[in-house]
Amino acid sequence: MFNLGKGILGAALSGVSDTIDKNIKKFISENLQKSIAKSEQTLKDKLSDTQLRRMAKTIWDKLEETKVKDLAKGVKLTEKTEWPFYIP
């Protein structure tokens, strides 16, 4: 009896899980473009071209003398890393 009840409950929950997954995917699909547009607008509102240029120059000034090999020391490559970053 226990195994029968467990099987029935498992089948019922499987359907619920599938429905939840479908609803989550549907929500993301329907709202992704709106979220991207809102994020883009927020960035445009908060950052002017002048501010972006100033930040880029500051970053470049700090990194100008940095060698790529020094930056690469902090990067870990794994088997899961895909091209162009991983060369076996």
C-alpha cells in the first residue's frame, strides 16, 4: 500500500512540477524584453556619454601598463570552459 501511495503521490507531484516549470519559463519569456529595456533605460538615465568616457579613461589609465600575462594569473581555466578561452 505504501509503495502504491508513494507512486500516486509522485505522479501527481510530477505534474505540478512540470506546470510550475512551464509557468516560470512563460513568465521569463514574457518579461525578459521588458526587463532588458528597463535596464537599458536606467543605464542611459544614470550614465551620460561624458561619464562613460571619463570612466573608460580612468580604467585605461590604470590598466595601460598592465601586462596580459599578469591579468591571466587570476583566470582559472577548467574543462567546462569553452572556446575561445579553453585550449586543451
